[in-house]
Amino acid sequence: MTVTEPTLLTGAPLASELRADVREDLDALADDGVTPHLGTVLMSDEDAATAFMDRKHEVCADFGIPTTRVDVAPDAPAADLYAAVERLAADDEVTAVFVQVPFPDHVDAGAVRQRVPAAKDVDCFAPANLGRLVAGDPRITPATPAAVLHLLRGYDVPTAGQDAVVVGRTTAICRPLANLLLARGPDGDATVTVCHSLTADLAAKTRAADIVVTAAGTPRLVDGTMLSAGVAVVDVSVNRVPDTTKQGYKLVGDVDYESTKAKAGAITPVPGGVGPLTVAFLLRNVVTVTARQAGLQDAITGPR
């Protein structure tokens, strides 16, 4: 039976609950004289990356979390980026470090990863943290994959025994998410297929899926003809495309929303789906790593 009125997977209500928990934890840390401090590094002049970084700092300001922001010119030597990360890593005032990806081609991503201390890592960027996640024992869960899983759980979309397709293979989102969906536990136990630009017959893979998550950064890559009835669709990407009705641009996802909504059982809006939760989970991770460094894991409601 074709589903004509899908459940809209909006992130704002769930994010509001998570943010309330974060405020309680910040108060608990403050009672012990501990204040989280987020340090960020951006080496990009792309509008989307800049806007996302702006949003992180705005939200931290709303919560009274101090921040240190370092912007490195995209054409600067890679050594400038490495040095910026090293400075934040060595700064005793900075309790949490976030480095925006992707990097310019001349930057060695592995060299950046090695410079992010595992104890301050808020996005599973450090090799030790990424390795633990792949091994099924995550110390920290990246904000966007955590947001996707929380969204599915919050709207009662089961993962256990389901066929899940992740479209994209980035190390920041797609690969960690695939491992989390595959892991044993309440948000996992799915059978997972990861698709990418060289996947043969993407449509055949997505039509066989119960859950489709896209994070490829390609506008309208997936449409309704590529999906089965009742599928849950989570569109992580926010892409800018020209707006033919007016001068400027509009925001769209990897999924063609209009052709998909009549097929899907549940679908995220773009924007308004994963985004609000991603920012909330970044806050959650900043608080978590700060509490661990201070030995105050038991004082917070979030992950210990």
C-alpha cells in the first residue's frame, strides 16, 4: 500500500528535550566550579561550512559556554592548520576541540586527527576514539550520527533486523553511522549497505532498504522511483541550489522531497530534520568530555 502521509521526522522537539538536559548538566558542573570551553578550527571559505561553524558558536554563547575560534585561510600552508589544532590541544582552558571537515586537498587529514587529543575530542575525530567506535565500544559518538539514531528512536522507527542503506562514505558521518547501525544494541542490529559514487545501480540498493540515510552532498540524488513504499528516509545533507522563482538560492537535501513523500512512511524535512539535533548533540558531547576530564561523570545526566 502506498503511504501518502508520511511521518515528518522533525528534529526540533527532540533537540529541545536534549538541550534542557544539557542545561541541567551545565548547572551541575558549575556547582563544582567547572566550565566547558569549546575550541574550533575551520580551514574553508565555503558558505555552508562557515555558517555551520557560526551556528556552533552562537549556540554555545546561548548556553554560556566560552569558545575559542580559529579560522585558517584555505590556501594557507597545512602547517598553519596543524599548529592551530596543537594550540587548542595544549590550552588548559579549552576542554573540547572540534575541527571542521572536509579540508583542502593539500592537508593530510590523518595528520590533523593525530593532533586532536582523545580526551578533548567531541566528534570522534581522534584515531583512538574512532577505533573504539568501529570496535563497538564508542567513547564518544559523532554529533550527526548520534542525531540520526536519536531521530529514528524518537519517532519509533525500528533498526533491529531492518535493511539500512547509507548513501555516502565520509569518515565524519557515513562510516561511523554505518558502524553504529550495525552494532549490537537498541539503536543497531541492522543489516547495513554503504553506497558511494562508484556504486553500481544505486536505485536497486535503495529500493531494497527499510531505512535510507543520505549524506552525499548531491542535490536530489535520490527520488521516489528509487524507494519502496513505507521506507524511512533520513536526509542529512543541506545543499544550496539556485532558486528559479527569485534571485538567490534555496536549501534542498540529497532526496527529492516532493517525489519521495508519497512513497515514504517517514521522512525528514530539509532543513529542520537532522540539523537541530546535530547541534544539540555537539553541546552534549562538549559537556560530556568536560565532565570526564574533571572526574565528574556521575554529576551529569548524559553519557558517562
